[in-house]
Amino acid sequence: MTLDPSTNIHFVSQFEYPQNLQIEQQIASSNAFRESGPAEKEALIRKNSIDDALEDKICDIYELYVEISEENSGPHVKVLYEEKYIDKFRENLMFCKFPMAVSRTRNIGLPLISLLRLNGMPILEQLHLEERLLRTTSENWCLINNGTTDPTIVMGVSGKPVELLDTESVLRDEISVIRRYTGGGTVIVDHATIFVTFICNKDAISGLQSYPQPIMCWSSLLYKEVFKGIGDFTLRENDYVLGNRKFGGNAQSITKNRWVHHTSFLWDYEISRMGYLKLPKRAPQYRQARDHLEFICRMKDYIARSDFIDRTISAVGSHFQLRYSEQEFFDRGANVKLSL
């Protein structure tokens, strides 16, 4: 464990890697380009930043691209897209200045992804597993963890407890605090949280650029399939919302050749535990200074737990070829053994 001297909160130590393992990581957060010089950092941020309207346009482009690809799929088939699609695609690309390359001749074959279903794995073990899969394998992975054990606060890699936590109550109630290896905000998770993680190679999804917003956009399209006919699902800034209330928080990490996108879904929550979290200084605009209880909602008011998991697996199967792990289910507290 490590001690934060400003708060006396002990952070559970993160997974340590051999010194000779090259870790080239770009944290998908507000300080994603922190290794660059000031001038380069400002230029990079300006180049890759987009507003809400632009983000919506990117989503429209990718959705159109997927539709065209699906309509014209087939082995060894040369595709000549209708001119109206080509013109619309070019127009959208010129508008958003965020090109996604489309080949006019494609041999469609969905990428392979390994699905791991976990049942109540402690969140620290899950994060260790994710980072191991990210850095020591070359496969695509989807992890679905149905709840965790003890209530735990999980902070982004740059989170500061004095700004984000009610440290007095956290210490009093002996709540574990973890800094994960990705960016994003602070959440408290427990048995009522459902976790979904994608770990993919940069070239796994054709046309998808490995930057935070395109990955976020792609994920929202997948979850639109999950929530089709259920509530008013949308991506608001970096959150999944039903109406204007958040139920899914996202974080990312992007390395040289791979990326992680993971989400904690609030199927349910205990009101008292929300008191451990302060209102962050940097909050999404749509929050409008609402407190936690007015800002979030429970998924269980919209969908059954098992139905959400089944729909998620089905949606993943529409984007990937699913390969189930030999050890499909992991019981709580069990040692995870993978052939890596």
C-alpha cells in the first residue's frame, strides 16, 4: 500500500511490471499529452479536441460507414458504393476533419474477440487482469464482471483524494481506495455495479482511429443496440445517460498498439455511499451542479440485470466474432488462470 500524506488514505498498490517491460501509455484524460512540451501539448490538444456537435457528426459518420459495410459484405466481393453514399461520406468527412478511411473493396470478416464472464471478481483483481491482458497479449478481449465484493472507491490515475473524497468518512468507514491505470472520474462500486471492458488492438475495428472521442463514439453505438427500445439512451460528453441522468461512467487508456475502454454501470446503488464522493471541480456541463442523487439513475428501473448482460453479449457479437473462454465463469474469490 501507499500513503497519501495529505489525507492519510492508504491506496491499494497497483500491479507492478518487470522493469524491462516497455510501457508506452497515453492516458485518455484531460492531461493525455503530458509528456509533450508546452507548445506541442497545446497544439496536440487543439488538433484533437472536438465539441458536442462535432462528436455527434463523427458518430453519424461511423454509423453510416458500418451500415454501408454491412450492406455490402461478402467474401472476395468488389464493392462499388452508390454515388450518394460516397458523396455523403466525403461531405461528412470534410466537415468534421476526422477522417476514417474506407476501402471500396473489402473482404468483410468480423474481428475475433475473447469473452470473459466474471462473477463478483474484486475490482482490484479485475484491474490487474485488464492491464495484464492489455500489455502481455495481442488478442482482443471483452470482460463482463457482474459485481464486485466490498464497496470500493476507484479514482482515475490523476485523481486527488482531497478534492474528490470526503476523506473523514472514508477513513472512518475504512473504505478501500484504488487508483486505476486509466483516466476518467471517481466512482464507488460494489455488488450492484456491472463492469464491461473492451481491450482491443488499434486495427481491430476497421476505420476507427485510436483517439478517445472516436472510441467513445464507437462504444455508444454498441450500447445503443443494448438499450434499443429501453429509455432514452445517449452519450453525453463522456457519460452514458438515460434522459439526462448518468448511469455509466467511462475511462480509457491508449498505448502504442492497443486501447482499453471500460465502463462501470450503476445497476443499483446505496444512497448513503454516495456521500463519500464530493462534487468534482471539473464536472460535465450537462450535470449543471446537480448533486449525486439528482445526477445519476439506477439501471434496474429500466432493465433486468441478466437482460442487460445478455443484450450486451449480443451487441458485442454484432461487431466481433465471439470466442468464449474455456473458463467462461469465474466465481468470486477464485484464482484466475489464463494461458497468456
